[in-house]
Amino acid sequence: MKKYIKIFGLAIAAVFAAPTNAQDHDIYKNIEFKMPQVKETNFPNRVVSIEQYGAKSGGIVKNTEAFKKAIVETNQKGGGKITVPRGIWLTGPIELKSNINLHLEDGALIIFSKDFNDYPLIETSFEGLNTTRTVSPIYAKDVQNIAITGNGVIDGNGDAWRFVKKGKMTDSQWKTLVESGGVLSDDKKIWFPSEGSKLGYVSSSNFNVPDKISKEDLIKVKDFLRPVMVSIVNADRVLLDGPTFQNSPAWNIHPLMSSNIIIRNLTVRNPWYSQNGDGLDVESCKNVLIYNNTFDVGDDAICIKSGKDQDGRDRGIATENVIIKNNTVYHAHGGVVIGSEMSGGVKNVHVSGCTFIGTDIGLRFKTTRGRGGIVENIYVSNIDMINIPAQVIGFSMFYEGKSPIAEEGDTESAKTAEKTYPITAETPTFRNMFFKNINAATSEEAINIVGLAEMNIQNIVIEDSYFDTKKALSIIDADGIQLKNVTMKFTEGNAATIYNSKNIDLTTVKFESSKTPIIKVLGNKTSKIKLPKSINKNNISISKDVQKNAVL
């Protein structure tokens, strides 16, 4: 009898220890590449509350030690769920350890301290570079089997950290901000929360890294060294499921060099003016699921990265095997973005079933000379967009630099930037990307493809898609661009501008406009261009420097 009781007890324990919210069965359907099923988190049937460790709600008492004690003790006992009850819980940084599920119950709000003394400096990676920053409000390193779940809210108190540009605010907002304290830049166009923050800004020539002062002096600009809100480094089996993550000092959620990651059912928010206010940055990670999330942020929403320049190439870890499904993006610089920090490479990414509403750029692919790295095998389908103020699909290999064409068809401006550089380890590559059923309404520009003279963007296929935009199509320094069964309804500019590109097939593209569709073909490297048969030959403008018989 005791034997049967023991077996029954083990069965019950197995039920309670089952994987947290098993994956949706169709998440792997219609994936174009082979990838292993993501390993899920699995926690012991042990539940404790932070209140058991002396935590006090109300948003006045810091609960840093209560969180620490709960996590350390639960970890030492083998792991389990740590609950955060309804209430406002003020705290300093929270360090997650292996086998911990931090669970926010309905109505729970974790808000992080504005006291910068709570955040020591650490060696880390930020924007793809090895650097020094303050520790993140939530951080985990060298761990496995961790989760943040529930329906509560996690607030990074980012407004205490971020500098703000005047141009991103209304006059009344700017006046209120200035009157709140802080200091202004010498030209009065940037507000900083402190003198230390301003000093860090003027001490930086390389974006957010203060490289004009010594490492020993970084403590003087600590206020400037804003952390990402959730930093997960070198982890395996990670689950983020349910909470709202908002108001981060810099990037919101940043898994780095990690594997078997599931990110679902999240609301990710930042003020639209937030500097570096990305939603999710997946960097040098493998086997990742991102689905059923909503983003409304100040910078790129869902970003795929793998390190920047030499630091990224030295790391040499690509981001690969990523499935992104059924996400909604409101304000963001880009809906789904690859780059510009992609020096370790990106491959095998599936994106489908997403909706972008007023996002600056819909599908954004960006890099620049000096990055190196290869981005390839990207598959995007069934994407709906509306009110996109820039490109619906945008490729730029001149991020941080000048585009070869300042104005549509302006060959003189193009010649100033078309210099060819040697192909080296610093030369980035975009190739083998496939788009199907992309639909955009009332937006600015349909497709803009800008490659490098020495390394063209290669093998891009867009099919069965409809674009209702002001501007239509630009293709610059590209090789192997096919648009199949694509309709472009546009109101301004040319139907298409093609510059120094080859193997371009627009045979089945339908251009709709109240004016006569004009196609311009430019550049002495242009060859093998197939244009729509519906376009009158008199409406095709071919510059004198184009190769003879380039237009087939």
C-alpha cells in the first residue's frame, strides 16, 4: 500500500512540476528552416511570497533585501516560484538565480529605485560593445531555468535616468521637464537629469560610451551609464510570460548570449520620446520564440542583434533559429528589425502574423561599413501595416552614413557616396530574404533597398503583396531583386528608381497611380533589368551611363 501511495504522490508532484504554460501547438508550423523545439522551463512545486521575507508594499520602503533573501533561499533549496502580491513594491536591483520563477500576481507593481547609488558599475555589453554600465534593475548571468510570469507590472523608473531631446516634446512638456530640475546642454536643446549625466554625454564620441575619459573616471558619469531594464546573460531556458515591462532606463528586455528563450503574452511600453527605448533586443541568442506580445516604445520594437564591429566579431556568436509570430507594434522606430549591431551574423528568422500601427518603419534591416557579419535566411509573411510614416520595408547598409541618392534620381548626389571599398571582415552582407503577403495602407514609402557598391544586397524576393503608399520603389546597389505579383498604389515620385543594380525582375509588378508611372534606370553598373510589360516604353527613363541593353 505504501508503494502505491508513493507512486501516486510522485505523479501529483510531476503534474505540479510540469512545464510552465506549454507552448502553443502551432508555433512551429510553416517554419522554413529546421530548428530544435525550444526547451521549456520547469520548476519544483515550491511557492513563497516576498512578504515572508519582510517585504512591505506601498512604494515607500525599499524591498531590495527581501527580494534577495527570497531568491537566494529558494535557489539553495532547489528553486520554485516567488510571488509578488498585489501592491506597489519599491526595490533596488533584483538578481535572478537558477530555477527561479518570479511571479507577479494580478495588481502587483514592481517599481525600481531612483537612487543611482543602488546600482553599482559592472562590466557588461551595451549596444553590442564591451563596456561599463550600471547594473540592470533585473539581471541574471550564468543561470538556467528562470522565468518572470504573471499579470503584474515592472517599471524601471526610466525617466529618472534618460536625457531628453527638446525636439521630441511639445513646448508645454519641455517647460514642465525643465522646471522639474536637472540641467540643460550648452545649446539648451537637451535636458539631463544631473550634471553627471551631462558630463557623460559630452564625454562620449561613440554613441553611449564615454570614451573621452578614463575608465577610472567613469564613476563621475555614473548617472549617464543607463542600464537596460532586464539583462539576461549566458542563460539557458528562459521564460517571460504575462507581465507588462515599462519605462526602462535604456533598452527594455535584453537576452544576450542565451538559448531556449520564450517571450510571450507581454506588454512592453516606453514613452515615445525615450532615448534608446527599445522594446526587445535579442542578441547572439539561439532557439527563440517571440509571440503574442504588444509593443509601444520609443525606439525599435523587436530587434535581432549579434554584437557591434570588432567586439561583435570577436564574440562570434550569431543569433539564429528565431520564430516571431502574432505580435502587435504601435509606436516604434521599427516593427521587426535586424541590426544595426549584427557583426556576429543573423540567420534562420521567421516572422509572421504581425500588425504594425503607426510604426516609423515596418520591417527594418540596417547595417553599415565596419560591422561585418552575414544576415541571411530571413522569412517574413502575413504582415499588415497602416499609417507607416517612413518605409514599409527598408534596407539600409548606410545606417549612420549618407545614402547614395539624396533625392530620387539625383545622380550627382549619388556619385559623392558611391565609392567602392575593399571587401574585408568589416564588410556586412544582407542576402537571401523572402517576403510574402505584406500589406500596407496609407503609408509613406513601400520599399527602399540601399546596398553597398562593393557588397550589394542579394537575393530579395517579395511576392503576393499590396502597398498603398505615397512613394513606391527604390533599388540601389542590389543584385537579384524579384517582385512577384506585387501591386504598388502610389501618389508621388517615380514608380521605381533603379541605380547600379542588376538581375532585377519587376515583370509582374502592377503600378497604380493617378499620374503616369515613370521608371528611372541609372548607373553604369546597372544590368539585366526586367520591367513590367504594362509600362509604356516612353515612360522608362534610362540614363546615358547605363549599360547598353541593360533593360531587357
